[in-house]
Amino acid sequence: MENKEEVSVQDKAMMLQYKIKEDPLILVEDEYFTITDKLSQESITFRLKYVQNIIFEIIKNHYGKKPLRIIVLKARKQGISTFVAALFYALTSQLDNADTLVSAHESEAVDYIFKIYKNIHENFVSSNFGFVAPELKKNNAKVLEFEKQKSSIYVKIASSKGIGRSFSPRFVHCSEVAFFGNPEEVFKALNNSVPKSNNTIVILESTANGVGNYFHKTWRKSKSITDWNGSGYIGIFFAWFDDPTSRLPLEVDEELVYPERYAQDLMSMKKRFKIDNEQMKWYLDTLEQECDGDINTMKQENPSNAEEAFIASGSPVFNTDILYDWIEYETKLHEQFFYKRYNIVEEYGDYKLRLGEEVGRFGDVEVYQMPDKKWQYLMTVDNAEGVEGGDYNVANVWNIVSGEQCCNYRFGDGDTLDFAKMCVKICRVYNNALIGNERNNHGHAFITNVKNICKYSRLYKHAEDDRDGFPTNVSTRIEAISHAKRYFNDGYFKIHSLDTLKELATFVKYRGKMQASSGNNDDEVATIWIAAYVLEYGLLSNMQFASNNAEISGMVTSNYFDKMSRANTKPKGRRRVTGY
């Protein structure tokens, strides 16, 4: 009888081993793992939280059917790294020849994540199910190598030389991607090393760190699970209120106290996302205790939606509510291929726009409003310094009556004379537009090329010294940005270029100076503040831009801009654009 019971136990163990070998995800789903609780430092059963379970269900439903590529935009402290560690440990420890690569942005994070993996393994070995745990061959240098399975887990810093080049991991976890120092180089290597087979999983996760970086670009290209067709990244966003623990109980008769400075915005957020009082108390407490009362830090660390997460990454100079609307609105138009690119061609001595290659997908300039003989236009230019990785040479054309951004031209590496020649051609197309450009540094060469080589004389003259170009100094820069903020916030400037909007979103105030946030440029923003200054002190006061049309000339007054700013409204609604 005892032998039968002993055989029965062995059979059960063998059946469990076989079951787990066939489907390692059982280890996560059926709670075989224990982890160390952060607060108590005691071992607790690893149970999937709400946000972790959403990712797990996607993986469970699609693993083995399609190559899984997932990008997670999240609030802080939602346990994504712990979940991925449990998931990838389960797979790597049970499957043969199934390596995992984990990459984090800094050494401290690498140490922390490796500790999670090591903790899961050691607890699993010492548990009642230790007979299922793999035998370690190596446990050092941030590597767990499993003897029998010939599988390993490597945890490395993202800046490691040759990361991902020496082997082909089936499972990849990149943590806090938005803070990687060299993401393009890292992912060029990883994308070529991870097989495209159906049994591979790549998970990128991060809090936001501004727009325009690798993480933001990848997020914008991602698709929701309902729109995903098996290729590209599945985008998953978790707001702070998606975490059921993000709440604090209220005392009897306790009323919420909002910071006066943000009261209206916070009450609007509460209503918009149907946030209850306990959640709101948690938000207000976290804002004060963990973010020092800085609402922009709070929005970045604990965002309510994806747009807020990216735009709040810094202390934005321009009105973020308007930026939410415009980026959402214009992203949808760009996704629908609403705007076309054109080449500048010469016909019978005149310059014209001709639709670019592939029905306007490629061309010299992106056009948002075609030239019209009845309007007058202003081109503003920001000249690059020629530093590798620095700003572009940028030119934007504006309709001075409507404030419409008519076209955008970005010129990278190349002869500055070529840039000047193209700018003049664009000005010819737009009714001999007046050029306003910065005259400091490389701006001098641009002015010389435009006047002496291209024989174009319609340049903005600064009233105070009657010299060509906008003189950038501390005083004029602050004043110009102030006018740009007013024109944008009041609705005069209507901006369509995503490059321009992106730079507005990453133009922040840091240590008392308004500038591009780390890793971003401000060439597009410069064209806006130059336009605002020229409009305020040049076109409006001195009427350098006299129109042949008497009716239009009469409209272009300072009072007109006040009327326009009140009349023009930003796009309505804040629809979720997948992949923003």
C-alpha cells in the first residue's frame, strides 16, 4: 500500500513536470512563484495585479502564434519589471535553448532586476515545487545559466558594448527605454539578433521622457491589441488610476483640498476620467509628497493618458492643453496622408510646386496650404550650426493674415548655399515672401547667400539698427518667446507639422532658461518665435509687408491679430489616437 502511494506521488510529480514543460506559463498563472515584498521583506506569493494580468492575457492568447512585440507606456510602481521577470524566468527555466536578455538604462536598475530573477529562482528551488526548478550552471556576472536546458538569462546595462550581438535571445525585456542613452544603436543590434519566429517575445516598457526619442517614435507606430494584425508592436498604456492600489481612504466628512494653482485642471481631470474621491486623495497626496507639488513631474510619473505622459516630460513653455489637441488632431491627419510633399520646379522662369514622388509621399517641402495670389506670406528661418546630431536648417512659411503654417522645409547636412537657394525658391512660390531669420552666427552667411548669390532682397530689417535679420540676445529671445506663446496659446498660429509640434512639446523651462529638453532640438521653435517678433514689431508696426491688395493691407493691423486670436479656436475633442 505504501509503495502504491509512493508511486502515485512520483507519477503526480512527473505529470506536473510534463505539464509545465509543455506550458511554462502555468508557473505564473497558477502562482507557483514567491517574491520578496518590498515593504515587509517577507516572501509572498506572486499574484498577478490588474495591469500585469492585462499583459499576461495578451501573451497567453498569442504566444506561439505570432512573434510578440509589446511596448508598455506606464505610470511608476506598477510592477512591470517583476511581472516580466516571473514570465521570462518561467519560459527560460523550462525551455531548451531559450535565452533571455534583459536591458536597463542604468547599473542600479540592472542590479535591482537581476536581484528579482535571483530571488524568484532561489525561492522556487526551496519551495515544494523545487523538483521542477532547473539546476544552475552559473550564477554570477548578472547571468543565470541553466545546465540541462542550455538556456540563460542575461541582465545588462543598455550601454553595454555589442549588446545582443553575440547570441540570439528568444525573450527580450528592455526597461525604461525612454532613458536609454543610445537606443538607436541598441535596437539596431537587438532587432537583428532576435529571431522572427512565433515563440519569441520582446517587451519594451518605460515611463515617458519627452517626445521625439526612440521610445516615443516606437510608441506612435504601435497599435492597440484590437487593431494589431500580427506585425509591429502592440501598444499598452496604463494610467495611474488603472492600479487599484492607487487610492487612499477618506476620513469621515473629509473634503478634498486642491492646490489653488492647479485646482481647475485637477477637478477637470477628475470629471473627465471618472476618478473617485479615494483615488483623487491618493493623487493629491502623491503630488505633494513625491513630486514636491510639481504638476508636470506628477503627470510624467503618473499620467492619466498617453498624450499627457509624453508632453508633461519637462516643464513645457507652451500651453499643454492646446498641444494635446493639436498633436492629436494633426497626427490623425498625417496618418490619413492628408498632407502631401512637393518639389520646387522651374517653368518658363517661374517657380512652382509639383507633387512629389509616390503621390506626394516624398518631396522637398511638406505643404499644408497652397500659395494664393491674394495673400502675403512670411518665411522664418533657423540656421543650423553644422554640428553632427544638432539642429536642422529649418524654414517655415506663414500666412500673415490667418497665421496658418503653409509649408515646412527641413534641410540636414549639406551646403548652406543650397539651403539658401531652396528658401528663395520657396519664397518665389509664395508670392515673394519676406524672409525673417536669425542673423547671429551662421545667419550671416545665410543673409549673404540670399542677397548676393540668389539676388533676393526681401529680408526683414530690424527696426532698432536697420540691419537685416533678427538679432538674438537674452532680451530679444525672451521677448520673442513671450509673443510666440501668446500667439500660439490664443490660437493665431495654426501649426500642422508634427516636427514643429513635437519641438513645442519638448521646449521647456530648465534652471530659469527656456530651451529644448535633453536630447531634443528647438530649430522649429526658433522659427515660431522669430515669426512672432517680426509680426509684432516688423510687419505690424512698420508695415514692411505692404500688400498690393488694399483690403488685405487694411486688415493687417495689431487690432486684427487681437480679433483673430479670439476668433480662432483649437480643434475640439481629445480623441485617443492609437500609437501617439
